[in-house]
Amino acid sequence: MPQLRPRELRNQDADKLRQMLFDLRSELSKLAGGAQRGIVKKDVGNIRRLRKDIARVITVLQEKGVRE
């Protein structure tokens, strides 16, 4: 999944952003758990990207005045 752009996120509605946030958090959970157990080594770099994407989505939701 490519990096999310704020301009693209601002064009999405709140429900789509909430679903995207849920998906990103679940993917982060899987990768972080696998990295701690030493199972997933090649995708460890994606953890940082996912954390930043989650922050972008939360920021856009706050700009729209929507609660998580």
C-alpha cells in the first residue's frame, strides 16, 4: 500500500476514514506482533509507515471535527 496523501484523505467521507483507520490499526497490530516474535523480518520497515498513515488519518478526522 503506498503512502497516504493528506489531499486524498481530505476528499474521503468520515465513515471511509474510520474504516481506513480500523484497517491500518489491525495491520499495524499484526506486523508489530510478528516483529516482536521475530516472524516477520522483511516487513518491519512498514511499521513506521503505518504509524505515520494512522496519524494522518486521525489528523484529517480531527480537522473534520469527527471523533474517532
